[in-house]
Amino acid sequence: MKTGKLVILMIGMVVSGIVSVNAQSKKERIELLTRKTDSLEKVLSVKNESLVQLQVKLARIEGAADAHNEQLKRFENKADSLKAMLIARNITIESQASKITQLSTDINGLQTQQKEWASKNEALTLELNSLKQKPGDVGIVLKDVKSAEPPKEELKAVTKPDPAIKN
């Protein structure tokens, strides 16, 4: 029985050694896994902080982009307004150019009419002077002077204001 006890004792020791080795191995594994977990938690924490910082930067950039978009819209609206004003001014300029052309035409016509009347006036003055020298032909001269007067329609055209000319 001594051998049986010895065998049992040996088996118990082997089992105890195996359990002890197994327990030590598990303890080392647990420590190793705990260290790895702590390391992974630190890495995860750093990455989370980095992610939060990136989200803050993104929010700032989005805010700046919104502000720039609003400013861009204001500039576009102002440009549209200025374009409309420019078109209105161009229309006014074209209208004024048309009126200037009409006035130039009217002035040219009046200058031509003035030259005609000046030459008629000169002719009448010469004729009047010649008549002053001949006192006997007064009746004939008066008829000629009346026939040399411009027609009343021409006088109306001269004295009537031009509707295109406004003060």
C-alpha cells in the first residue's frame, strides 16, 4: 500500500502541479490581457479625443462656410441689383441720345430756315433801300413786300415751341 499511497500522492502532486501551473498560466494570461485591454483603452481614448477635436474643427469650418455662403449670396444680389441699375441707366442714355439726335435735327432745320430768312431779309432790305431812293413807286413796292412775307404757316412753325424740347 505504500506504493499505492505513493502513487496517489504522486498523482496528487502532479495534479496539484498541473493545477498550479495552469492557475499560474491563467493568472499570467489575465495580467497580459488586462495590460492589453488597458493599452487598447488608452488608444481608444486618444482616438476619441482626436475624433472630438475633428468634429469641433468640422463644425467651425461648416459655420465659416455658411457665413461665406451668406456673404456670397449678398454679393450676388448686389451684383444683380447693379446690373439692373446699369440696364436702366443704359436705357436712359439711349433715350437721351435719341433726344439729342432729334434736337440736332431740329437745330439744323432751324439754322437752314434762319439762313433762308436772313437771305430774304437781306433781299427785302435791298429792295426797301432801292425803294427809298425812288419815291414814285411806293404802291408797287408795298405789294411786292407783302408777297415777299413768309407764309403764315411758316411763322406758326417758328413761333410754336417744339414738343420734343422740355425744360
